[in-house]
Amino acid sequence: MAITNIMKRFQNKVCFVTGAGSGIGKATALSFGREGGKVVVTDINEAAAQAVVAELLASGAEAIALKVDISKRTDVESAVKTTVETFGRLDCAVNSAGIAGTVSLPTHEYPEENWLQMMNINLTGTWYCVKAELTQMLAQGGGNIVNIASAAGLVGQPTNVPYAASKHGVVGITKTAAIEYATQNIRVNAICPTAIETPMLMEGRRKLAHNPEALEQAKNLQRMKRMGQPQEVADVALWLCSDESSFITGHAMAVDGGAFA
Ligand SMILES: NC(=O)c1ccc[n+]([C@@H]2O[C@H](COP(=O)([O-])OP(=O)(O)OC[C@H]3O[C@@H](n4cnc5c(N)ncnc54)[C@H](O)[C@@H]3O)[C@@H](O)[C@H]2O)c1
């Protein structure tokens, strides 16, 4: 569908996205730009963030790239500070940065080092983001936060215990903050996708691009018998950041092709 002025829901809104160099975060950043947002593209991969900003600028959007490792509190705090210095405020934040790890082992064999790394990024990193975003949104009188959790934030994920634990934790952060700030014009929601066709899934731990059998299995878990696309998650993130979802907060929304039906 052509994007018309009517659909520019984020005109002059300042939209901050983590993990915006790839996959769901990238689709979200580009969507904010198409809809008039001033986009802050953050990623630990600076070159990837800059490439997304180049795309945004070429399309006529305003955007800046920032190198941010969400597991470093000072990185996150200074990114929010730069956002406000550059664009004056922070209206929408989509926290998409995360990792699925490289290890597939049952819980009793899962290595501590890999557990800690995933917790530091997916759980503590997301908390740093939410904390800094809330602080700014409280100061300016409102805002919208969307955390990209996972289906593994709602059910277990065999052979990846820290992923399920960290994503359940992200849902916990989301619900707690939603309650705490519900009367302060700040909404906090989470999205819980199943299998989305991004580098994480296709080239990461499960390497689905190179394993036709596992790819079929992943598709079959969805009732629609296909992978979801990053844009299909980005569209939900933008809706949750928009006024169209004004009575929704604390929700952990499955985007799952019917898997949980
Ligand atoms: N792809 C899926 O099937 C799926 C399903 C459910 C949930 N998710 C979640 O969606 C989010 C986005 O995943 P994706 O599939 O787009 O993956 P992706 O690998 O394509 O993108 C993730 C981005 O996060 C960045 N990143 C990684 N660690 C970071 C850190 N410490 N600080 C800042 N940036 C960091 C990466 O550089 C990358 O650009 C993740 O939180 C993931 O857990 C993905």
C-alpha cells in the first residue's frame, strides 16, 4: 500500500530504535522514517547502523546513527542524551537489540559464560534501555516503549534456557513498568514473535538458511506454515507506538502466524 500523508503517524516524533542495524530493528527504523519520524538508529554494529541511516536520509527522513552496546549502561545513557540533544525529546522507543546465542544444550549442560552473556544483553541491556527511556519520558511528560521479547518470553525454548529466561524477564520488565507509569502518559508493551526471517534465525544459532529440514520445522510451527517477515513485526511495533493503541499497555503480544492459537 502506498504511504500517504494520512499514514504519516510519526511526523516530527523522535523514534529511538536499538538493534536497528538488522532484522526487526532495521525494518522498524525504516518504517518510522517512512512515516515522518526522526529516527535514532542504534546498534553495536556501527557500520550497519550507518547503512540504515544512509537509506533513511536518501528517502528524505531525518536520522542519526549511534554505536550502542545495550549491555553497557553508559552507552545507553549517552545515546538517550544525544537523542535529546539532537532532536529535543524521545517520543517512541523500540528495544530490539538482542542475541539468541550460539549454544544449543539442555539446561543442566548449558555453559555459565554463555548464560551470563545472554542475560547481560537481552535482560540487563533491555532494562538499561527502558530505564533511560523512562527517565526522559517522565521529564517530558509521556512516551511509548515497545520491547521486542519473543515467543520464548511466553513459553519455554528447549536447549536455549538463557534465551527463554531473559525473554520472560523482558516481559516482566514490560508489565512492571506499564503498571508503574500507566497514569503518567507512558505506555510500555512487548512483542513476542515466533520465527521471523532475519539474520538471527537464518544465519545464527539455528542456521535455518543452511538447514532445509530445520527450516521446514520452523515454518510448520506456525499455523500459516511460513516464516514471519521483519516488516510484519515492525508494523505491530509502530501500531503499539501510535495513538491507535492508546488503551493498550503492559501487553505481551504474540506475532506468531497463529502458532499459539
Ligand atoms: N528472528 C526471530 O525469529 C525472532 C523471534 C523472536 C524474537 N526475536 C527478537 O527480536 C530482536 C531482533 O532480532 P532479529 O531477528 O532482528 O536479529 P538480528 O540479528 O537480525 O538483529 C539484531 C541486531 O541487534 C544487534 N545487537 C546485538 N547485540 C547487541 C548489543 N549488545 N547492543 C546493541 N545491539 C546489539 C545486532 O548487531 C543486530 O543488528 C531480538 O531481541 C530477538 O531476540 C527474534
